[in-house]
Amino acid sequence: MLELDAVDRRILRELQRDGTIRNDVLAAKVGLSPSPTLRRVRALEEAGYVRSYVALLNPARLGLGVRVMFELRLAVQNRDTLDRFEKEVTAIPEVIECMTVLGDWDYVLTVVAKDIEDYQRVLLDRLAKISGVANYKSTLIVRDVKRSTELPV
């Protein structure tokens, strides 16, 4: 595994802020010339530090103004039930996150919708119909106090 030094960490911080940054601009920001910077970026990608490059879209501009945290518990926890649930939930485009958790619930999901009525449709027509779901709780997210995709490196 690649051992990160201070320059690698600066590169990762800059890439998190702007994945489309030109290599010459990145090189200037981290204090290297372009060729070694490009080699380091490629090494970080190959070592798995950079998972992918994406565009972060604005949900409100896309008409997806409602975001809900959806917690659920399965009736039974065995491999078949877990696999079936995860396959079904990943097929729902409005579910933008699904995490297995420890505690009172088995999964926590983030769901986006146009409005409350649209969320109710997703809930009743899709989420509540997934086999094996015992109970669930929805929490409407009102406002982001902090939301970041940047990891502390």
C-alpha cells in the first residue's frame, strides 16, 4: 500500500475540492511541477485512495427539494433476507444512500423526492413493499447545518 506523505495529502485535499482541476493548476497548488504531480495522482488512483470522480448535483435545482432519513428494521436477519433487501433497495433511484448500522435499526437510508406526496409514493409503493421489512421510521431533513464530501486528510 502506498504510504501517504504531506504532498500526497495536499493533492488529495485539492482533488476533493475540485476533481476537474487541471494538472498544471494542481501542481502549482501543491508545490510540484506537472509531471511528478501527474505521477502522484495516478499512483493515488491506482492505490485506491481516489475511488472516482463525480459531479455533485444540486437536488433543489433538479426539483428534489425533500430529503428524508429513513430507518428500518428487518423482521429476520439472515443472509437471504439481507441480500434480497439490499438488492431491492439499491434498485430504487430515490434512495441515494443505504447504510447498515448497529443499534436500534438495521439500515439507515437517505431518500430524495420532489415533495412530501412524492416521498409518500416512494414509501408506500416501493420501500414499505420490500419483503422482510418489519418496521420503519421517517425523519424529514429540514436543513443542512454541515454537509461535506471532503474527508479530513
